[in-house]
Amino acid sequence: MFIRIAGALAAMVIATGAASAQGGAKPTDPQIAHIAYTAGQIDIDAAKQALAKSKNKEVRAFAQDMQRDHTAVNKKALALVKKLKVTPEDNDTSKALVKQAKEKRAELAKLSGAAFDKAYMDNEVAYHKTVNGALEKTLIPSASNAELKELLQTGLKIFQGHEQHAEQVAAKLK
Amino acid sequence: MLGVLVLVLAAGAARAEVIHIKIDKLAFAPAEITAHVGDTIEWANADFLAHTATARNGTFDVMIAAHGKASTVVKAAGTVDYYCKFHPNMVGKVVVVGK
């Protein structure tokens, strides 16, 4: 139940934040780039926490996959913004994401063993769901540069894969 | 002796084919292929991420590095559904027919 509320809250944060990032207008490309990069970095940090705390083989393998994929996507994103001469711009959505991730990390830090594994995996499902929803509904439709839009679309496919993978690992823990 | 071996290898190579599957933007293309027992399936990954081709029936589990290639030889007839372990939304099918 708590996870569901947290997921819904995150969805609200992204939806309202992305909308209000420019005073009600759609987010700009520099803001979208910042949001996408931040969302990736948050999942890399979550993976690092899981690798430091979890002893479960499947959970650890999943965390390694997240670290590897999100690092690759963010590297690609950095190369693209450099090429496009776009400077990622911090905004309310990015700030809200970072704040919420910090709270989640603190909450997970108090757990260990099977309780940690379950909470981490449930959050990975909810988090990818939220990010994918934001990509689909707000970030991709708002992106004006074609190359940025294309990278976000590839990102969406990657993260939809992560969401399914997370669901599979989470289901095995129950 | 060596001549016989070369002949045998040559005859084998003539029968067995290499079937190419491209991986691009998280999709196997073509998504479905038909192969003969003894053929090699080679996946070429155009993505900047590592993928796997993992058979649901356990007959193969191949890791394909980012911008890399990897292959497997199909050994038994049957229909094999496969997917990427890292991105289970990527799915493909290999229909293997006997010689």
C-alpha cells in the first residue's frame, strides 16, 4: 500500500512538476534533458545501495543491470546534449525527483535482508512505471529536437524492459 | 587423411547456413526466423546496450555486447521462443526444422 502511494506521489510530482517547470507550459529541451539524466542517476544510486546491502543473487544481478544500462543511457544523453550544444537546466521536476529519491534511500537504508530486497524491487517497479509514464505523456511529446526525442523513445523501450524485468524479480521474492 | 577431413568440413559448411538477426532499438529483426538443425544464428547488436538471446526452453543463452556479435548453433528441431533477460519486452522466435 505504501509503495502504491509512493508511486502515485512520484507520478504526481513528475506530472505536475514537468507541467509547472515553465510556469504551466511544457518543459523545454534543456529541462527535459536534465529530468531524464536525473531520473537515470537516481536509479544508478539506488542500484549502488542495493549492491552494498543485498545478498540476494537475483536482486544483485538486477541492480548490476540497472547500473550498466542507466550509465550507458546517461553517457549517450551527455554526448547528445554536447553535440546539440544544449545545457541541461535544473527545474522543479528534477528537484522533486531528487528530494523523493533521497527520502526513499533513507527509508531503504533502515532495512536489511529480505525486507530490503522486497522494498528495493517494489520501488524499482513503481519508479520505472512512473518514469515511463512521464516519458510517454510529458517528456517525449514535449521534446522539440528530433534526436533528443529519438533518444527518449529508445530510453522508454529500455525502461519498459526494466519495468518488466523488475516485476519478474519482485514476483520471485514473494 | 587431411583431405578427407577437409572434404567433410567443406560438405558440412556447404549445408549449414549462418542466419543473421539484427538487434536495433530493442527489437530483434527479423523477429521470427526458420533455421535447419546445424545452422548458426548470429545476432548483431546495433544498440549501445548489452542484450541477451535467451531461449525459454533453455536450449541457448547468448550474451551480445553493445555493438557486438554473438552466435549459437541450433541442434534440435522445434520452435524456440526467446527473449532478452535484461529487457524482457524484446522477444523473438526460432523455428528449427530437421535436415
